[in-house]
Amino acid sequence: MHVETEFDSNYRKVLVAARRARQLQSGTQALVPSHSTKFCRIAQDEIEAGKIGYIKKDVPVMKPPVDESGLPIMA
């Protein structure tokens, strides 16, 4: 298991920030000092400081079988 701190897309960064903002909202202490009182901004500050990461699961991409015309076979 490897904790990633570099984000491969902005979408993943937003998902991680949203999850961290929910944690902060439910009472978790902030990991960095922030001038903002908004949980989303505090989560973004923590990500920019490198304090928040994520675990990327190694799940293989499963492609459906296709017939000779290239259409997926629905079982």
C-alpha cells in the first residue's frame, strides 16, 4: 500500500479535499494553520502543504468481451 501525495487529476484532488472537509466538519483538528474558517478552504490548505494524501487501489480495468462487430457482449 502506497500513500500518494501527487494528484493525477483535478477531479481526484477535489474528491480528496471534499472528504477531508467532511472530516473537519465532524470535529477533526486541522493539520495546518489557516486564515479561513471554511472547511473546504482548510482542506485545500492542507493538501497544498502536503499533509493530505490518498491511497490508490490497484484495481485492474475490466473490459467487456466484444463480438466480431466490436459491440460488447451482454450476458
